[in-house]
Amino acid sequence: MAQATAASTERSVRYRWWGLGVIALAQLMVMLDMTIVNIALPWAQQDTGMSDASRQWVVTAYTLAFGALLLLGGRVGDLVGRRRAFVAGAAGFAVASVAGGAAPNAEVLVGARAAQGVFAALLVPSTLAMLATTFTEPRERAKAFGVFSSVASAGGAIGLLGGGVITEYLDWRWCFYVNVPIGAAVVAGALLLLPAMPANRQRVDVPGAVLSACGMLALVYAFDQAATHSWTSPRVLGCLAAAVVLLAAFGLTQARGPAPLLPLRLVADRNRAGASLTIALAMVSLFGLFLILTYQLQVVMDFSPLRTGLAILPATVATVLTSTQIAARLVPRVPLRLLVVPGLLIAMLGLLNLGRLTPDSSYASTLMPTQILLGIGVGLVISPCISAATYRVPPQEVGVVSAFVSTSQQLGGSIGTALLNAIATSVTADRIAGGGRAERAVTEATVHGYAVASLWAAGITALAAVLAGLLITIDLRKPAQAPPEQARATEGDLAPSN
């Protein structure tokens, strides 16, 4: 009997780690799709005959749908069961990818990208929620979050590399078709390895869902448009104003509603709020860095797409090694802020180094050290912050908390891309206006814009370090009683497993 129990336990542990592989693969599929399509855009535009204005919508449609529906996707996972939401999200993402790869015109391509964003918003909250509920022992959870965060952080760089290889040796349509075997593997792995999880038969907060989706849509669209328009343009200001009104109304409905989409007591937790804010600010720097590096390598240093993808690999390697070999080991052993704050300061040093960028800067002396420092920093930040954000969350609400964390990541990336691009563009324009339009002067002005944007990113990272030091107080070595929010939540009834 004891031997049978031991064998069952060993099989359960083994399945958990194989399940982590399935979850990480799903996260990789979503993250690499954020950048892999960017490499393919020039060829897609030529094949489908889309205009320059339509080309931007290939990127924007995905970002808008994904960012606007994350909170709703998290709650749907709680309501119908997370494995169901996970499988539906992965299968839908693969089908939308087929539509994108086969798109005969711009309209179908943009629609397929929007559909990818919708299914990604259903898939992503379920990945983090299943990790949080599957790995409950602190050491195992730290390892699982280390793997997950390294995949999440490295996915963008892998997308750039994969996009470069595919467009150079195959066809741009394979940037979409590559998701089909990945999605099929994720669906099969989920059905075989991931446990069915209980659904929470609560009422759907329809007003909250509509207000949050519309508010996030307006906010993400404002940041997206700020990258190509002035921050003071009527379009951007109008969207920001609409976002403020809609999200304020959303907050009121959550405070007063009987079954809120996002219970405010979850967001008001000091550690959860601090961790989510830290992740958002870290993503500002990370996404901004990839933007600056890509422009510097391709525009100034004349790297090909494939060579650019290879040149950004040091950041990926540093992130993966730090997350899995350092952060995962230390999360259960030290207070979380003793990892997060040093990680942010290391990332800040990398950004300060990039602030010294000139047209004559070499890859080995400037760009590679910056990537290594930022990769180490991000590797020390993301996993501990996810641990802090999901610490002692009631199982039936971990989906919406995971969606809140994912929304912080998405907003940070959108803000970082728009803000740092706007800073670089403005500084470059001012420099050109004062220094002439000769080719050398334009190059110097462009690189100076990148350098100033990097210094702004360093300042944002320093702010994140201060906030993390003040707000994140969790020490996983210390036993703690369940907080009041969990005690209240566990009084509810859970429906049977699905």
C-alpha cells in the first residue's frame, strides 16, 4: 500500500513538471507572436497590398484585443474552469494563426491578429493561475515561476530571431503557421497532463466586463497612438480622457457590485499592488530596450533581421539563467525585495550604460554589456514579483489576480514602447533642427535620441526599485496565517471539477 502511494506521488510530481512545460510552451507562443510578426510586416504588406496605415493595424489589433480583454479572460477562467479556458485559448490562437497565414488581403490579416489577441487574453491568465495552484510548496513554486518568467521575458527576443530566420529562408506566412504545431502540442499536453480544475459558479459581472474592456481598450489605444502621434494630439488626449472615465466607473462598480469582476480587496493588498506596479515599470524598461536595440542594430549598424535576432540573444540567455539558476533558488530563502531591488538596480546600470550610446559605439563595448546587465536584472525581478502578487490568493480568485498581473505587464510594455519611442523621436527632431540635415548629423541625432530615452528608462527603473523596497515585504521563510481576504473567500462553495 505504501509503495503504491509513493509511486502515485512520484507520478503526480512528474506530471506537474511536464505540465509546467506545457504551460511554458503556451506562454512562449503568445510572447514570441508579439515580435515575430513585426519582422514579417514588410513582406506581408507587399503580398497583401496593404497601405502604410493598414500595416500599423496588424500590430495594433493584437495589442488592443489582448490588453483590453485580459481581466475578462481571467474571470472567464475562474468561471468555466482554467483548463477549459487554457485549451480554448490555445486552440483558438492556433486557428486564428492559420487565418493570418492564409490571409489574402489586409482586412483578413488584421482580423486574424485581433482574434489572436482575444484568444491570448483567454489563455495567458490561465497559465499563471494554473502555476499558482499547481505548485504550492515554496521551493517548487519558485522553480516553476523562474521557468515561466524566463520564457515570458525571453519570448520577444526569440520572436525576433525566429522571424529573421523564417523571413530569410522561408516565407512570411510561416510566422503565423509556426503557431499551429505549437498550439496543437499545447492542447494535447493540456488534456493529457494538466488536471481539470474547479469552476466558480458566480454571476458574471457584465457591467464590469464592459467597462474594463472599453477602458483598457481606450488606454492601450492611446499609448499605441502616442508612438506615432503627439502626446498632446486630440486623438491621444481623447482616448486618455475616455480611459480615465471608463476605468473610474469600473472602479465604482467593483466597489459596490455583489460579484465584482476584480474584487478591490485583492488589488488593495500592499504586496500585490507593489509587485504589479514593479512588473509594469520593469516592462517599460525591457520593451523600451528591445525597441532601442532593434533600431540601433538595424537602422544605425545596418544589421539584417536574422543578425539582429542573434545580436539580442545575450539578454535572453542572461534572463533565463538568472531566473532559473539564481532567482528560483533564492526566492524561498530570502525576503523577496532583497532580490527585486538589486535586480532593478542592476538593470538600471545597463540602461545607464546604453545612455552613453554614440554612432561609433560598438556592439561588444556597449550593446552586449547592456543586454547582460538588463537580462540579469529582469531575471531577478519577474519571478519574485509574480510570487508576491499571487501569494496566498484564494484558489477561486487566482485567475483574475493572474489577469491583473498580466495586464500590468501588457500595460508596461505598451507604455514603454510609446513613451521611449516618443522621447527618442522628440530629442532626435530637436537635434536635427539645430544641427542640420547632413547624413552624419541625422545619424548622430538619431543615436542621441536613443541615448536620452535609455536614461529616462534608467530613471523609471530607479523609481521601481524605490517602490519595490517600500511595498514588497513578503518573506516566504516566515509562516503566515491566511489573510482576511482568503478567509472570506473560502466560505463560498466551489462547483465540481470540469
